[in-house]
Amino acid sequence: RAEDPAGILSLSGRFVPRHRDEIVSLARHLEEQERQEHALNRIMAIHERDGRLEIFTTDIHLPRRIGEALHRAYRGELDYRYEPARYFLRVSWSRDL
């Protein structure tokens, strides 16, 4: 369905609420870069709950790019789970300190 995301980036750990604005700014910046080449690749929604962030995207490449950028900038733990039958990618990033 058109309203279903192709990618979800889940962010957790004590680092996330302390650096929320920086993380969201980084995600939005990468979204703009991606949209210059692929106009339909975008962030659909950002949900925040209990100190966690979830970023829903229209494609599988954007959550991977955001996760890799977070890992380069802040280290932490990064994990990918790709479901080729559904064209779906779940990226998890976490950092406590």
C-alpha cells in the first residue's frame, strides 16, 4: 500500500533524547540530499515515544544512509534487517552515552 513505509529507522538509548534535535536535523538534511536525485524518496513521519525515535521512509535507501551517518558521527550500535519479499528495511541504531 502507498501509505506503508519501505523503511523504518529505530533509534534508542540515552543518547537519543539528549541529542534529538541534532539527529532530526541530520535526518532531514540527508532527506533533502536524497530527494535531489530521487524525488519520491522522503521521510513520511517521525514518531517519538519513551525517549525513542522512529523514522518512517518511502524507500529502503534513506534509513540506511541516516543510520550510517549516525554511526559515523556518533558511533553506537547499527543493525540492518532486510526483507526482500516485502521490499522493506528496518535499521536499528542505539547509543547509551
